[in-house]
Amino acid sequence: MRHYQIDREEQGLLSSIEKGEWKPVKNMADEIREYAKYAKNALKKDQRISIRMSKQDFVGIQSKAVDEGIPYQTLITSIVHKYVNGKLISDAQFAR
């Protein structure tokens, strides 16, 4: 029998399981289908737009996208999505 080293987080999970704090999920397949539907709708891109921006901003967006390893259009979409959902924090909000 092998003995494995587990970290603090893993030890916490193991203790929680051993205490019986975890409960089985009923209708797991239904839940997975429901969340898959939510994800599909959230990721559906069915509206095309055209925007104008300064060349400096465009180059900056492209550079950030390369750093993240994603297309620049995906980065712009992500920024807009975060803004619309109140998850994009400005410097002014952060300073409060």
C-alpha cells in the first residue's frame, strides 16, 4: 500500500467526507444538462457589432490578447461581458 502526501486543502476535504458532510446529488445528469444549457446560452454570440477605437488602444488590446493566449475579439467580448455584469472593476472603484 502506498502512502501519499496530501496538502492542507486535501486533508480538509478528506476530513469533511469522513464526517459525512457530503451528500449525493440526485438527478446529476439533469443538473449537468441544465448547466450545459446555461453555458451554451452564455457563450452564444449571435450579434455582430463594429466599433472604432484609437490605434493605440487596438494595439494594446492585441498585445494583452497575445499575453493571455486568446484572440483579441474574445478579449474584447470578455471585457464587455464583465462590464455589463458589474464584474469589471475600474481604478476608481478599486480605490474606495
